[in-house]
Amino acid sequence: MTRGRAGIDPRLRDVVFLVADGSMEQLLRGFFGRAGYHRTLGCGRFDVDPAQDVIVAARRDPEVYGLAHELLRPYLSSHARAVVMLDNDWKGSPGTEKIRADVGRRLAGLWDEYAVIVIDPELEAWIWQENPHVATALGCPPEFRGLLERAGHWPAGRAKPPNPKEALEYLRDRHQADRSKAVFRRLAARISVKGCIDPAFLQLRDTLRDWFPEDSL
């Protein structure tokens, strides 16, 4: 959900991100650390400094769902726009559509431009592609795709593993893949976003294109 364009105070920072956990924070750090990240998204230039513009919720997805509007309230005076990111797969989740609607309704009275990005089922859905950079970032064997297929975690003909988190945990348990959150930073810094069809990623990309069109350069 995105609110329409309004007059933006040029003294405000471009956008603040509220995320549900450190893995999402690391992913944003990796992506926004890329040279020309705005061109990768197909939008105009905008500035993101993780130290100022990325907030990590202390109590993860449930806190983001229930309190995003309050967690973001202090940033109304410093940021022009807000993005909320959380997973759909957590205990007590009411589902993607209700999360998006409920969080959006609470933000609507505060922010003129905002987006609620609900990743279904979880962040790990964004990392899987048949790309050698995946193996390098994870520190797992280059033939990870075949390993996951033979173990039943990535069926042939599927663009992604049906349970992306279980697939990652399998590589960690059986093939020494890195267990740190830093893998998300390394992956986001290197893997391609071209051809990504994940609905939550496309929503984020399209929102940023709308907020920061290429002709704004």
C-alpha cells in the first residue's frame, strides 16, 4: 500500500526503513552499498544511510505488525517517506493481506508516502537463484541447486524452494553454509535483481520507482 505524492520538504531525508530483524537490515546494507543501486532498481537517485535510515524492531515481526506506526513516529520530523518490511511467516500472523491492510491503516494518518512490504513466506525467498554468487556468499558448494533438489528442498522446475528458510538451514546443517546474518549483506551486494518475480520485491521496486522516477536525476 502506498499513499499518493505530496509536497516534500527538501530538508527531510528521502526514506526511512523499519525492518523486522537483523537479516533484513543486512540485506538493505548490502544492496544500498552497491554502486549505482538506484540504476539497478530502474529509478532515480535517492540516498540511504543505514545508520540513519534503517530501524530494526527489537521484537521482530509481531512488533512491526502491531507498532510500526509508533516506531516510526519519531522519524516524521526527519524523513519524507517510510517503508515497513516484515515476513508473513511468524506465529500468530494474520496473513499477508491483513498485515498489509492493518499496518497501512495505522500509517495512513501519519505519513503521506509509505509502503508496507510483506515478504511471503519470509526473507529467504529473496536470496534463491541459480547464480554462482549465491554459493560464494553462503560459503556452500557451487552445486547447491543440485544438493537442494536431491534433498527435496528445491524441486525441479520450481523457480524457488517452496520453503526457502528450510533450504537455507539444510545447507547450513549439512554443507557448512555460513550461519551469520552477514550472508544477506553479501548476497544483496552481488546477486542480480533482474528477472526477480517475487511480489514483495516487485512492490518495493515499483514503490521506489514511483517515489524517485528516473527523470528526477
